[in-house]
Amino acid sequence: MSAKSKVEYACAVLLIISSIALAFCQVFSIDDIANGTLMYIAQAFLLAGSIFGISYYVTKLNRFIDGKTKDSTEGHSQQ
């Protein structure tokens, strides 16, 4: 795992934790969650989800392509 991936994952986790902490603080202090806080939570979860989702998708796509390449080269060598 590269340093770039570690930083991306750390940022995604921090976004999720900060949005949950902000929601708890507002609920305990004013018994409500402001619209701006809800927008922050939504954006934080979207960004964190995209960080985790993109890396998963790229990894899965690379494994699929590598599997296709191995199958196609084996087929040609047998003929």
C-alpha cells in the first residue's frame, strides 16, 4: 500500500468521524441539526465513499483485465 493510498484512506476516515462528531455535538447542544451541518455530513460521506469506492473499483477492474489477459495468452499458446 503506497503512502498516497494511506493518506487518502486516513482523510476518508477523518471525514466520516468529523461529520459524526459534529452531528453529536449539535444534537447535545441545541437538540437539532442545522441544514449546513447536514450538507457537510452529506458531502463528507460522498467524498469518503468515492475514495473507498474508486480504489475498490480500480483494483477489481485490474484483476479482471489481468485474468482476461492470462486467459487470452494461454489460449494462443495452446493453438
